[in-house]
Amino acid sequence: MILDNRGLEPPQPMMRTLAALETLPKGETLTIINDRRPMFLYEQLDELGYLYETKESEDGSFEITITKG
């Protein structure tokens, strides 16, 4: 599943991401695309036990792949 959060004002990207993760089956991945690095989201992901990888794109956006463990 891919969730494009570009153009949204905080906290919308984080709220959309957390809502999508609630419905994500265990072992599946969610890829989000954000305008900025989601620092507060990382704290939530750590607390919830998700694995994630961040890549910065050439256009300055960030692609974060999150795996539900």
C-alpha cells in the first residue's frame, strides 16, 4: 500500500499514516511519501514495534517504508 501525504499540513500526514497502519495486516508493508522527515512519527513507530526505512528522494521528499511486525 502506498500513501502519498505530500501537500498536507501537520498533523494530517501522521494521522493518515497511523490510521492506515491500523488496517495493515501483520507482515505487510506501507510506503508513505512525505514532504518532510516525519520525526514524531518515528517515535510512534518505535513504541508500536514497527520496522521502517527512510529514503530521501531527489525532489526533497521522503519515502518511508513501514513493516508491521
